[in-house]
Amino acid sequence: MKNNEREIIRKENQIIKNEQKILSELKKEEKDIGEIKKSQSMIYLLLGIIIFALIGGLVYWNISLKRVYVEKSQIQGDEISLSAQSNGILYESYVKEGDYVSENAPIARIGNELIKSKIAGIVISTRNDIGTMFSRGQVVAKMIDPNSLRVIGRVEEDKGLRDISVGQNVIFTVDAFSGSEYSGIVDEVSPTSRSGDIVFNISGKREIREFDVKVRFDVEKYPELKNGMSAKVWIYKQ
């Protein structure tokens, strides 16, 4: 092979190597550009999340300024205790827990006395231990009037009590039906604090009293709400 042919082959090989190097560098640049674009997309996504969170925080803060949140709340109704007027043995029990009974319906028989309901309502507890001796005044059954059901919230005196008054609109939730939201109206703000329920301010070691706030709701609209259910309340300021 002549020298000039070898030189031509050498140059061709060199050109091929250069082309491969250039292609490799182009691929690397394309990859770098892709990484940059990916990083930019991530930055835009993070900025979007931050902006969305800030807007959400501002909206929540604005709403919270217009409402008083009461976490310690429970649905309660006025309880009525039924008992005999004299000593006697429990011979018969005519009801069970959860029964709805009309006014003057028979509840139990102790001795010769027939115990009757005082109102139309729901039986929330009853004694069924037939043959047991009951003394005068000993409770044999308890009832509640469904119309007396209220959401009762416990509000600390420094946690928005001054912003609560009768007639304010309320929304509330119950733990038993998560995801459901109910409406009501402030029916009563207790004029005196709860006895025995004292919260201490750690920084100042000062007693903080709790007050009951009662919320009325439509019991016929929300028949699933029962006595004793835990609730959370949001009271709209006027």
C-alpha cells in the first residue's frame, strides 16, 4: 500500500473519530439541556405549590378571623329519670335502650306500681335485672326529649367567648359522621362558668374558666344525631 493511501485512510479514521466525539458532545449537551428543563419544571412546580399554600393560608386565616372554633363539644339532651315512689321488686321491664315511647307509656313495674314515661322521648338507659329490689327513688330508666338536643361547646373565657352571642350562625361536625357538615344557631351562652373545669395558663399560672355555649339544630332534619356524640363547632362572628 502506498504511503498516500495510508495517509488517506488515517485521515478518514481521524475524521470518523472527530465525528463520534462531536456526536457524543451533542448528546451530552442534549442531556444537560433536558436536566435544566426538568429542574426548571420542578422549580415552577415548587413555586406553584408555595403560592397555592400561601393563598390557602391567607384564605384560612381570613375565615378564622370571622369564626370562633370550639373543639370540646358534645350533643346532649335533657335527661329525665324515672323511679318508683315506694320500695319494691322489679317484676317487669317494657322497654329497651333506643326505644321511642309516647307520653304516659308503661316503662316498668316495681311492686304494685307501674312506672310510666313523663314525656314522649327516647329511652337512653333502663334496668332489666328482673327480681332486683329497688328502693324508693332509685332510678329504673332514663329518657331524653329529642327536641331538647343541643350541641354544647366548652369555650375558654380567653378563646373567643366575648365574640359569641345568641342568634349567631353555626356549622358543626360530629366524629361519628366524618365528612358531613351540619348547621345550627347559638341558643344560649351560659352566664356562669362550668364548676370544676378550670384550665391553667402555664405562662402566668392563672385560672381560665370554661363556659357552655348551646347550639340549637333541627332534630327532624338531622335524625342521625344522637345524645352523647362528640362534635366540633365553628361559630360565625357578627
